[in-house]
Amino acid sequence: MGSKRRQQGATLFIALVMLVVLTLFAVTAINLSNTNLRIAGNMQARAEAEAAAQQAIEQVISSDFTANPIAQSIGVDINNDGTTDYTATIPKPACQSSKPLRNADLDPSIAADAACLSSSTASNTGIVSAAAGGTGIQQSWCYKQQWDVQAEVIDSRTGASVKLHQGVFLRVPAGTTC
């Protein structure tokens, strides 16, 4: 009978220890899920900021920004609810290089290329043809310019910050300054 009395308290003690262990597992699982939820939210905020920056860059590129490159701020509505969600800051686009295109680089069957083709019969165009070994290589009426367009978006709500660079090659009329 003596051993039966000693075991009655041990069962209660082991049950309480198991209950504490299970509670710790549950609390740990909740904390991990909250952390994962915050990580996913931060990734979503960064992805939205990247999309806003890319949309602002595309808006600048689709305009005639080479005529008068200026710094600007562009409001972006990501969710199409009519209110600006992000503001992208676009510094003045920078021209990296400007190279003349030769007639040999162009395809006359493409309308954009046909507009650039120079003619040996045209006079006083201001385009000088180069001579290489007696063979004339005529310069076209277009240049190929490379531009760097940047956008920066900082979201004050979430703290997400993104800075994007987009390189752009453009065909511009000869004489367009870089």
C-alpha cells in the first residue's frame, strides 16, 4: 500500500509538466506565424514600391523626355482606386552616349528606319559621309542615344524604399544634344 500513495502525486506532476510544454509549443507557433506574416507584408510593400517605380519610369520613357529632360515627381495609383498610393521621384534623366547610325545599319523596309535613311542625292543636309578605303559609308539622319532613367520610391507607411535604374536606347534625329 505504501507505493500506491507515492505514485498518486507523480501523475499530477507529469500532467502539469506536459501541459506547460504544450503551451510553450503553442506560443512559439503563434510567434513564428506572426513573424512570417510581417515578413510577407514587408515583401508585398517592397514589391508594390518596385512596381510604382517601374510604372513611373515607363511613364517618363513613353514621353518625349529627350527634348527637355527634367527632374519630376510622379504619383502612382497601384490599386486603381483613384488615389495616389506612391510618389516616385525621378531625377533628371542622364544621357550616357550618342552615336550616329550609318545607312548600312538600317533596314529600309521598316518605317522607323526608312525615316532615318540619308540620300546621296540630298544636298546641304549637314551630314558628312566618311570615306574608308574609297568606299563611302553614309551616316543616316538619326543617332542612337543611351539614357539612364532612375526612380526612387519611399513609402512612409511601411518604410519600404526602392531605387531603380532603367537603361534606354532611343533613336533620335541627328543633331539632338546629349
